[in-house]
Amino acid sequence: MAADQSDDDFRPTSLADEPDAHGQAALLLAESILHALVDTSVISNAEAIDVVTHATEVKREVATAAGESIGRMQQSLDLLERMTASFESDDPRANPKIEPQFPRRI
């Protein structure tokens, strides 16, 4: 066993404790589509962030209205926040490209 792994990494979990497979696939697909739209310049990175931010607000409102548990709602919000962070890390304004600096010839 690797030094950074523990017995907990290999402990079987019940299906009830695992995330929903349909939800995982849907979230991955949605995030992939947003990244593809940004990569092909259909929408800007800032617009993708706005989409995920709006989804986060809607999730909070819908979960509250439906009486969803705070824990379940927070799990969803955490996923959406990680998605937002993913787009923010791709934002060219946050990570400007560094132009190469060559010595100038006089």
C-alpha cells in the first residue's frame, strides 16, 4: 500500500453512501459542454462563470423552497462552486499570458 493511502481509500461503501451516478454523469456532461463552448469561443469564460453562478443561485432557491436538507443542498452548492473555480482558473484575466521578453537590439 502506498504511503499516502489509507485503509479508508479501499473501504467498500454502500450505494446509498455514494453519489448518484446519473447526477455525476449529468454534471460532468454539463461542465464539459460549457468548457467546449468556451474553447470554441461560442461564449466567453466570464459568461460560463455567470451561467454557473446563476445555477448556484437557482439551486439555493429551489432547495430552500422544496425543504431540502441543508447538508444535501450544501453538497450541490459545493460542486457548483468547484465548477465556478475551474472556470475562474481558466480566466485569461486572472492568468494573463506572459509575453516573452527578448533583449532588444539597439
